[in-house]
Amino acid sequence: MVQFIMGHLSADEFTEGPARDLIGVLLEMFQKGTIDRDTLVGGSVGDDIQQLATELLTNKYELSQNWEKKLGITTPGNLDDPEAVALSAIGLLKMDRLKDLIKQAQQDLFNAEQDGADPTPFLEQMSDLQRQRRVLETGSWI
């Protein structure tokens, strides 16, 4: 599953801090050929990573039909397709990151207009971000 997820996301798409650090540790483990839960929860990787890994490995985050209702993550009817669930979650993560970029680009465009600067590069950036949004919304990124 690590290979599948990281085939669709880069490490910098994860939230900075423990989440991104955990991904780094998981990638190292994956490259060595084994994901060792004991190392993740045993404390040798740092307190923040240990706490996050422990939270993620508890039943609180176990796949369930409620994910779609509560989190917007599509779950197959019989819950036997973890890749489909992962793709749904990845799409939501990518959309959240893209919305943040769009918000920042809108602010940058506003600031440029207020400063009397040429808005062209900001308009081009907004156009590109909107194109990326359409790709995500249609699912053609998969």
C-alpha cells in the first residue's frame, strides 16, 4: 500500500511536521523491504512520529462505511478494495492542497493589482490551478 500511495503522492503533499516525517520513515522502511510496526510505535523514530503512527494504527481509523458519510472518502460496498479507498482519500488530499494554492494565488493577484504590478503571471497561475482543479474533479489524474 505504501508503494501505491506514494505512486500517487509526493512526500511534500503531506502536511509539514509529523505526517511528512512519518512518510519519510515509511519510505525508508519500504526501500529496505519491510514496514516494521514495532519501530513506528516503539519510540525509536521520535515522539511525534510514534504518536501519529500509534493513532493511525488504532481501530479509530479502521476502514468503515462511515468514512464516506463523515469524511467524504468513497468506500467500496464490500470494503475489499483498499486501493479504491486510498485513491479517494488521495484525491481529497490533493484537492485540499490545491484549494490552499488557489487561495494564495488569489491573494497574490489581489496584491499585485493593489501594487499596480502586471497581473499577467498571476492570472496565468490561476488559470493553471483551475485546470488542475478540473483534472482532479473529473478523476482524470488517476
